[in-house]
Amino acid sequence: MGFEKAAEEFDAIVVGAGFSGIYMVHRLREMGLTVRAFEAAEGVGGTWFWNRYPGCRLDTESYAYGYFALNGLIPDWTWSERFASQPEMLRYANHAADKMDVRRLYRFRTKVVAATFLDDSNIWKVELDDGAIVNCRFLISATGPLSATRMPDIEGIETFAGESYHSSRWPVDADGKARSADFTGKRVAVIGTGATGVQIIPIVAETAKQLFVFQRTPNWCTPLGNVPITAEEMDDIRRRYPTILEYVKSTDTAFPYHRDPRKAVSVPKEERDAFFEGLYNQPGYGIWLSGFRDLLLNKESNRFLADFVADKIRLRVKDPVVAEKLIPKDHPFGGKRVPMETNYYETFNLESVHLVDIKESPIQRITERGIQTGNAHHDVDVIIFATGFDAVTGALDRIDIRGEQGLSLKESWADGPSTFLGLQSRGFPNFFTLVGPHNGSTFCNVGVCGGLQAEWVTRMVSYMSNRGLTYSAPSEAAEAQWTEEIYRDFSRTLLAEANAWWVKVTEKPDGTIVRRTLVHVGGGPEYRKRCEQVAYCDYDGFELA
């Protein structure tokens, strides 16, 4: 197949306008490349554009998530809360986009539907949903790990006569602002109790006449501890930005927490429980990420903390039967993302709130009037699907990406991704995935790790451009070794015992179940060290031409 003249040709194309995407565009433009970017939404923000549901906010400390402020790009930004709300995050994204002057390089309300690598010219042909075609040398995905919504396969969804929507597609008014969360006089169903559901449920319960929470699997949830940031505190944070950045870069997940060097099994119970109490009362992810170093390695150590948190749930939920249903029995503490909550458990003490255990009595169908489970029909006026995402690879699966000799990315990754550094996959030259499978940004503080990865990709693209190189793909050996390391390291942790969003589960035609991790768990510092070694050795592990 020869080079196909397109209406527009660019050095690089970026897909997505979240934080990683807009920063990638900025860095490529700075090095003098011609860049075009595409975004399905009407504006920038990525997950913070789409997720406008009530209660949506960061579960990462604002000042540690905001890489554009930390690295000096917008040091003047003032955070109002320790864990910023969605409206504030969207303002932050827009301010950053204007500061970097990248908005003009985007085409919004535009989806990339296909991308084909042209073998004889090392060019990507990119097809858009309006029929236009653009060509580029470097194709960079910044679609995000949690952007492809997942709707449940429930019979009768289309027959429901009331309002229904996925949490990441919350309805908006004529001005594009999120519709009011006032459900006065209405019977509301929320399906799902993951991180999103945990944020939505207490807010909906404030006004709903009746709230039915449909739970299949409970999660280990701990207090968020959000508070306003005073002007004095913000001034101090701003002075410490360089130190904060270096600190988070030194931690495994780029959150402002270091693990305790002790093993839980070696600490006396009284001392251990006092330690847990301090972590539980500490704002944010500390209880997950500042705990004993063997939390996700030793079942006995994990059980100590799980039992502690279970007792907290029993104290906070008055009905002991409901409390037990809210305590996970199928996965260790931290085996899934730990939702940060505000009055989540207290919500179930309200007479208007009803927990429906759909593991015990599954949803059979959705009817015109509500939801039919195995033992009851629940009449509702509104259904909110907090059912999560087709994580990490889902957004890429929805684009027909064809590499060398027509190789399909979706088919290549059907049983789990194979990559080198989580940045490129063999057979798909010049195609980079930011915050994609198997790289150091996905199981991480994305705000920081995504920015650091964009900088590394910029350096590699610059290296190639300066030397007239037009082809980059992992060697077979490098990709095989990296992918094996990813799967091996993950299998050694208790994370492997949970069906979290970062695990891809597929069923083969013969009935065999294949479980593959989508994330790198080796820690951010080690990941970046490996990337730097590769760069220092002239991008060893990549085949360049």
C-alpha cells in the first residue's frame, strides 16, 4: 500500500484531551513539530469533562495531582479543597489548556474511528467520524484508562419509561452544566458500588424519596477526609511545590505516601491497631498506601487490616445484616481500588435507603416501571448506572487500529496486551500509548505520571526526528521480556486475587478463562529508571530505522 495523500498531514497526531493529552500536544509543539489532536468531547478535561455526576471529586490530594502546578507551568493556580471537586478540576484543565495555548490544535466533537499503518512509508492514516482522513508520522493515544463506559448486559434496558443514564454521561442543561442532583419526590436506583457509586450514593440519598442501591460486590471503603485549603495553607503549598514533586516522584505510585518499612506480622496487635487507627483517620489513600509493606504480599498481614476496617463498617452501619453485606468477603483489602468516601456507610442508616444484594438475588430484567430481581420488583423513576468502564484497553478497542500487514490491535490484545514499557507494541510502529496497558502511569497518580511519561515520549520523538529516523517498534525479545515481567510481578501480589478493573478476563472458545493484568505494579521509580536506561542506551529494545 502506498502513501495516500490526505487533506492534512502532520508530524504527530494525539488522541484525547485529558491532562496527558493536552500536555503531550504542548510538548510536541514546543519541539517544533506539526501537531493535530482530536477529542470526542466539546472541550478539554478528559475524565473531568465527562464525569459530572454529583459528588465527583479527586481522591488524590489536589496539590499532588496537579502536575501543571507542580512543574511550574501554572504555579499561580489556587486549590480550594484538599480533594478538588469535578467543577474545579475542569476549570484547572481549561486554565492549563489556555496557558499552553493548545486548544487551537484540537478538533473537538471528533472521534477517531480507524488508524492504519502504511507499511511502505511508515505513515499512519487516521480516519475520523466525519469521513475526513489525516496522516501522521507519530500516532499517540491519550485516551485514558477509564474513558470507555461499560453498560451492563441487562434485558429490557431500552424499555424503561423513566430517566436513565451512565454516571459518566450525567445529563446537562442547555448551558452544558451538570443537571441538578435534586431528586425530591423521586425513587432512584443506583446500580454499582465501585468508586463512582460510593461518591454518588450519599448525595442522591440527601433528596431522593427512596434510594435503592443495587450491589453485586462490596468494596473496602475508607474516609476521604476532605477539608478546605486556607489561603495560608495554599501559600505554603505553593512554596513547597518543587519539594512536593520530588517527594511524590520518589513513591511507588506518585501519591504523597511512603509505605511503613515494617511487616504487619512482626508488629504486636496493640501497636498494630493503633497504627491502623491513625491511618484510618488520616485523609486520603494513606490507609492503602502508607500501611505496612507486606499489605499486598502477605495474606495474614492483609487480614489484620481487613478485619480492622470491617469492624469500622460494623460500627458505622446500625443494621448488622446490612453491615455484613457491605463488608467484602471475596477480595483482600487493597486488592481493588479503595474508594474514598464521605458518609457512605451512614447513608445506609437512613430509612429511605435500601441495599439490594444482587449476588443473592440477581437482576433479571429492567421493566418499564423499574428493576426486577429474583425475588422482588423495585419501582423506580430514575436509574443511574454506576457500572464502571471497559478499562485501559477499552477506548483503543473501539478504534479500528491496524498495524503492519493489516494486524489488528484489538485481536492482538484479545487475551491481554503485549508491550514494551507499556509504550509501544510490536507490529504497531510509531504508535505510543500514554497511560495505557503495562506502563508506569496507569496504576499511579495519573496527573503526575502521565505528565512524566509525555515528557519521555517527547524525548524519544525528538531523538528520532533529529536523526531522520521514521520507524520505531519494540524488538521481539524486549517486548516478550517486559510483558513476562509485568505478568510475573502482578502474580506475586494479592492484587491477583481480585477481579478489579485492572484485570482483563476473557473466555476462550474451549471455556478456558484467561486473566491478564493491564497494569504495571513494579513502582514508579523503578519504571522511570528502566525508561531512562533505555533512553541512555539509544533506546535499546526499540528497533529504529
